[in-house]
Amino acid sequence: MIWVKPSWHKPYICAAVFLCLLVVATASARQGSSLINGVEVVAELDKSELLVGEPLFLKIRVTNRNAPLVIGNFTSALHFPEGGDIELHVQPPNELSYRYQAHEEPAVFATVEIGNKKDGSTHFELPIIYERKSPTGYLFDRPGDYVVSVKIWHSIMRDPTRTFTEIPPTKITVRNPEGENQQAFRLIDAKKYALALQQQATDDKDVIEKFLTVAKRYPNSAYAPMCAYVAGASVVFDKGKLEQGVAIVRDFTKRYPNHPMVSNAVYSLFFGYHMAGNFERAREWFYYLMDTDPGYRLLREENKLAAYYYFGRIEEVQNRRWWLYEKPWVLPKEMPVPDQAQGGAR
């Protein structure tokens, strides 16, 4: 047994140690999870370090681990303001914490209900960019340490008792952009650009032009991916500029394959072709998305377009075509000789 001599310094030492532990915990959180009635909900902030004006994403994944029923696995109103089920609190440097609203006003929001089959999952990505109280329109509008905490309220298996998944207070370190990043951000450092990025669409030609400039001139900057996505998604719904929008969106998916908005971008290709009346090409992009990301939030029977293209005609679509796919899905021109082939009976 080790005896420690009492000291009048002890309360201060304990307080200092507690503070250090709190700082470490706050800095390393970023994720929270729950497992309720066999349904797992995982929430995550995608980064802990940002540049001023850089997007932060809240990622939510719902997985049916062993729920007794498929229907009503998860129900929630995934909106930030009062009336929504996402309570995201932000504490800017040297300020009090407050509830984040994004671009919306308090309201009674519709809920989304997910019914995953066993081991099936559905995911959501929500950008955290715009702040109406900020002079520039950006939430992270100055360097320093912010603290972000998240509580997502939900109902599992349609249980009237609401439950939640929580991300504990997480430190987000924000730094000033430099070099290429600084030059890129200068082009979009205003409220209308921040709002368009948050809404993920705009019909303002100046905003689209600035986003395209950032994407083309500074492709490696922290701001280029989201600018490219929003510009492409905005243009692709204009029938007269469909192919231009398609080119922008496809370039985005190739250049930034791990970006949180990639599946959204592919869905915008599908929807753009559908709205233009090119149902054949729309169907191919829909199948492509089903194969590359079956957990995408709009690939469910409750979505009428998804029901039309697939879920309402499953037997008919079994013989789907794959000619739209690019490498590595394109079959080689020549069949491999037996010695080069892998698999098969031995």
C-alpha cells in the first residue's frame, strides 16, 4: 500500500487534472451511438479541424442489428431548429452556447421513417455551414476553438417513448485559410454563398459562376468539393443545361470520391435525367446508385420515384443493363485465358 502525504495543493491539483481530462475528452469525442431494441444509431461529426468557412458534416447511420420488426425501425425529424429533432449546440470562442438552426426557421417538421431489413442500414449527411447571425454567413467565421454537441431525438419501433443518440461536447479547431485556400475563400466570403452551400442549390448565376471558379481554379482547396457539388446540382436541373450539369457533377464524383455528398450527386444525375424526360438514362443512374450505395437515404419504397424505378417492379428490373458503367466495371475487350482467370473449380 502506498501512502500519500496530504497537501493543501490537492484540491487545486484535482481540479487541474479534471480540467485536463475534460479537455482531452472534449477534443476526442466526435461520435456517439445507441442500441435500442436492436436498432443501432451512430452519429458523427466528420472533422475536428476546419478552416474558416469550411463545411462540417453531421453523419447519421441507422442499422438494423436484430430488431424484431422491419417497419418503424427509426423515426425522426432531421432538422436543426425548434420543432426538429436535432439539437445541435455550438459554443463559439469566448461566447455562450446556443442552438444551431442552419437556414431554417422553427416549425413543425415532417419526420422520416426508416424500415431497414436485418443488417441493412440507411445513412444521412447534413451540412453545418450557414449562420444567419454571422456577418459573413458562415458558422465557423473566425479562428479559434468551438465546442459542438449533438442530441438526435428519435422513436425506435414506433415506440411512443422517445429516445436519443448523443455526441458529447466536441472541440472543433478552426484556423485561418492560407495560400490557395485563402484565395479560394475570398471568392465566396459572403452570406449568399454560405446560404447556397447550406441549401445545396441556387439559381443565382453569380453564385454558380463563383462556385465553378473555385472548383476549377483551386481544386485542391478545402472549399472546392462543396462548391463543385452545389454548382453541378443546381445546373443539372436546368433542362437547357442538363449535360453541362452532368459534366460538373460527374467530375465532382471522380475528383472527390469520398466526399459526404457523392451519393447525393449521383442521385441528382438520376433526378436531372428524370425531369428532362430521359427515363432510360435516369434508370441507369438509379441502378448505379443502388449498387454503389444501397444505404442511400432516398433508396426506399416510400420514395415514389424509387418505387417507380425499382421497388414497385422488382421482377421486371432483374434483367437490368450495365452499359453505362465506366471503369472498373467495364468488361475487358478480350476474355482472360484460363491461367489468368481467378476463381472457378479446381
